[in-house]
Amino acid sequence: MIHVPYKGIAPAIQDMLGGNIDAMVAGASAAIPHLQSGKVKILAIAGSKRAKALPDVPTFAESGYPNVMANLYLALAGPAGTPPAIANKITADVQKVLKSKEFLDRFVDPYGYEPIGDTPQQFEAFLKKDKDVSGKRIKALGIKLD
């Protein structure tokens, strides 16, 4: 395969749908609408387990590629120095929304996402661990920036 960089998901999807590229990696929210229309076939999920929205799509590990792993994570950030009381209130509000059936039904489950709702401290620890793990993988694979 040849890597073709794009300036966003929309032009990449357009080129795939138009037959200019044969395959791509995309988030579920970008791919699922085209799966439902029959214009694409999702071959594998890059997460550690199958997506609820795509129960028949295997993970890369299940497909024989155990080292292919990529999880998307989103975070809510605020300015440095935000008072802890405000950060804690925002965290509690976000955690409440992430448990809301309406939110899950509309924005999470259709795309196979899994909300976590960590505290700022938990997410900071996760980022540190993820950076360490990713750094080791990058070194082991000899990946370099152009």
C-alpha cells in the first residue's frame, strides 16, 4: 500500500467512493453512513474489541493482525490554572451526560464509541501511559517523521 495524506476525512472518503483509492482508515462515524448505503465495506475494527454498532466486523487482531491497534479518544480541555472546584463540576456534569440514555442512543451507540468519563487525573495518567506505550512501538518499528 502507498500512504496518501489527505487534508481531512471528507476528501479521503470522496476519493474512496469515487474509486481513486482502494482503501482507507476512518473513524466509525465517518464510515458507517457509507456502509449503510452499501458504498463501502468495513473490513476490520482497529480497537481491542468489536464495536457495538458493527457486531459482524472483526477486529484486526481477530483478522490475523494482532499488532494493529488504534483507539480514538476525545477529551474536554480547559485553560491551565482552572480552579479545581470548576474542573470537578465540569467533570461531574460530563460524567452525567455520558450516562444519559438519550446521549448514548444518539451520539455513542450508533458509532460504536465507548464513553469513559475519567477524572482529569485519570485521563492524565492514561495519556502518560499511552505516550510511553506508543513511544516504544514507534521506536521498535523504526518509524520516523519525513
